[in-house]
Amino acid sequence: MPFEELSHTADWCIRVWAADLSQLLAEAARGMNTLAGIKLAGKPRIQRNLSLSAADAESLLVSFLSELAFITEQEALAFDEYELSINLGTDQIMQLSAVLQGAHILSIDKAIKALTYHNLKILQTRKGLEARIVLDV
């Protein structure tokens, strides 16, 4: 899997990598769900459209994961399929359009309270993009 849990003193931390930013966001969401121990019901499948904007890639990542954590907490829904498109607007603001597929949550081991900006930086590597994300649990 293109993410791994990293040791962190109080919270959870994952390192995520992918070829581009849209894939990085999707893999971060998968990593977050895996760490939380989310198990989805098989049916019915639920589709949700989501649009977000942010001034930079790190803010877009936090906004996306925060929105997913909010939906998980408030609606008991989680997603396992992500069709993401990111465009740069004329005002240099990043625009995310997402089509999410998922289901109601059967079980969850630990809820994610918040996403943090603690040491968050998306880095370009030889293999693509990489980020370390701290999750407040």
C-alpha cells in the first residue's frame, strides 16, 4: 500500500506517497480509514460529490481529509473509491472536484478528531509526491 504508519508520541502519523496530488489525496484518505479501522457495509453504495478550494496543496490535503473525517463522524459514512480532479484557477487557487463512492460504516476502531498542519509539507521526490500527516485521535 502507498502509505505507512509512523511512530508519533501522542497522535497518529502516516507517510503517504503517490505519483501526483490527486492520487496523494486518495491514498491519504485510504490510510486514514485504515488507521481508524473502518469497516464498510457492503450495500447500499453511496455516492457523494465534493468541491473544495485551497491556496496550496497542503491546505487542500488537510481540507479534504477534514471533510472526510467530518462526514465519517456526523453521518457514519466512509468512502473507499475516489475520483479526484484538481485544477488551478485563474486566481491561483487550487480547486478539487471529487466523486466519492462508499457506504455506511459497520465498525470503527478509533475516531479521528482532527487533521493537523504539524510538520506538514508535500515534497516532490524521484517517485512522485510524499507527505507526512499527523492525525489527532
